[in-house]
Amino acid sequence: MKIDILTLFPEMFNGPLNSSILKKAQEKGIITINYINIRDFTTDRHHQADDKPYGGGAGMVMKVEPVINAYEAIPKNNSFTIMLSPQGRKFNQKFARELSRKEHLIFICGHYEGIDERVRQLIVDEEISIGDYVLTGGEIAAMVVIDAVARLVPGVLGDEVSAEEESFSDQLLEYPHYTRPRNFRGLEVPEVLLSGNHKKIDLWRKKQSLLNTFFRRRDLLKIRGLTKEEKILLWQGFFELAMLIDEIPERSE
Ligand code: 4FD
């Protein structure tokens, strides 16, 4: 996957996209990220990328010519152009999966009060919002989208994990994870995870995922639905929780 990022602040991307898994993915050549400084495409002698809004008002607006000039300098034949803004379509995992199938993504990161409307009209295929809050620029939102999309590109994580993403755990919250030591300050790793019985372990994890999702995000379960087997597992989980009442000592009345 090719990714081009149009920004006035390319240095903002250095940490997150060049660390850990995305660093490896770039080293392996699975994804290529290219930064384009919009300021390099300004045409006036002050290299001004922003200007006062027509009609007046506070703040500055990003100029159209530098953005379009920068965009037109990108070699492309089958690209998809994204602009990050609070007005965009809400980003989620399904949307990330959709974008992970594209071969070339171009991100436009706006600053100031916004971008000249004609950028949208001329080159934006989709406007995306990562959530209902306002950021100082589109860069952090672009990094969120790129991270979520890139990890779904085949080969970036390793294919066993991506296969799992689609099936077992999908649309449920995660089950609790443990590693050594077995006991930390009196907190024990659940016995079943040490049993080596993989059928039992899978069932325990599924039950924990169902309970987690039920208590924290019932809205997700209502959309997803539950199979008969899952309802039985969840009932078992409730029963086991109810049994914890017996651990509480009786108190005289
Ligand atoms: N919620 C988001 C994206 C960008 C942003 C900006 C127009 C503001 C929040 C264009 C207005 C860019 C988001 C920069 N804030 N701020 O995804």
C-alpha cells in the first residue's frame, strides 16, 4: 500500500509511524509512506499557506493552490484521497477494513479554522472524522486512521492474527490477558489458563469476552446478536459471578 500525506507539519509523523509494527512494515516494503510539505508548493515569496477568510471572521483558512499543486505532483494511477475533519464520516473498524483494500491512499491534513472548500470539491474522495472532538490539525487524526488501516494490510501483522480478526473475537471486546508471573502481589492467573486444555481455554476466553461486552458495551451486543451457544455461555458467566456472593461474609442484622 502506498500512502502519501499532505501536511504543513511532516515532522509530527516521525514518532508514531516509524516505530514498532509500522516501522517493520515499511522496512519490508509492505507499506510505503511519503510526506509532502504543502509549504513547498506555495507560489508567493512569503511561502504563505494560509490566508484571511473571505467574508471576514476570526482565524485563517488554508489556501487552495498549494494543496492542489502538492496533490498534482504526486505520481498516481488508482488513488483514494482522504481529508480528516470533524465533519467527516465517522471512522470505525469496518471502515478501516474497507480502506485496507485500497492500493494508494492520499491524506490531506488541514490546520487553522479549516481548508478552502474548493479542495474538497476538487480532490477529496472521502472526508473522515475519528470522533466527535476538535483537534488543532488533521495530522493526529491521519495517524490514527493510518495505524488502524495499515495493521490490516496483509503481511503487516502476520496472517494468523488477521485471520482471527475476522472470525472468533470479532465484534466482541477482548478477554483478559496474562503472562508471567503466576502470582503478582496475591493476584493469581486464572487456573484454566495453566491447564493446557485448549478447548476449555477457548471457552473461558469466549465467556470472558461475552461478559466484558455485556457489562461495558451492551450496544455492541444488540447490533451483533448472540447465538444460542453464546447465550448459554453468558448465562454460565452470570451464574459464576452470582456464586461470588458466597465469598462475602454474613453480617449480623
Ligand atoms: N475529529 C478531527 C479532524 C481534524 C481536526 C481540521 C477542518 C479542522 C478533528 C479541517 C477543520 C481540519 C476529527 C483540523 N479535528 N482538526 O477527526
